[in-house]
Amino acid sequence: MLTAVFDQPVARNWSDTDTFRIGVEYDFKNDFVLMAGFALDENPAPDETLGFELPDSDAQLYSIGLRYKATEDIELGIAYLYDKKESRTVTQDTINGTFDDAAAHLVTIGLSWKL
């Protein structure tokens, strides 16, 4: 029976949250720019409607990156972001347990070319 795709929508009752972010750049004046950032990210999902499709929690995010100006029109960049999730315990009809040690590591590489 394939009803999961066509089930009635469920209200999630998410609330407004705040995110606090700060970032800095340091220009080495030799075609390199160092970037760093930090963020506190609150999660909008209440325990009552949390689901396995997005078992999220509050997080701290740390990032660092480097940008290089290869020519007047071309810049290269590389960055790393670490997203550390706080532990979260939920007891409800669908979930009864704790989400521990969740994190994400993201690496990006970019090329910018001005025409």
C-alpha cells in the first residue's frame, strides 16, 4: 500500500528562532584573504512534532576559509565548516530516544571569474 506519499499533511508547529552569526576577514595584501566565522543556530522544531526526516537540534557552527586572487578577473577559494549539534532527548509517539554526537563537516571549493 503506497499511502505514505499521499498522507495528509501534519502540522509541525515550528516556532520562530534566532541565529547569531559573526564573521571576520583578514586581507594579507598579497592576493590572499583569510576568512573565519562562528554561529549559534537555534532549532525551530518542538519535541512534540520532531521527526526522523529532520532530527535537528541547536548547533554551533565554526568556519574558516582562504580566498586567492589569481588574476584581476579570477579568484579561487576553499573553505571548511564544522556544524556541531547539541544532544537532544525526545519522548513522543514517533520518537523515544536521544540524538547524540551529531555533526557535519563541509568543504567547499570555488572559482570566481569576472567577465
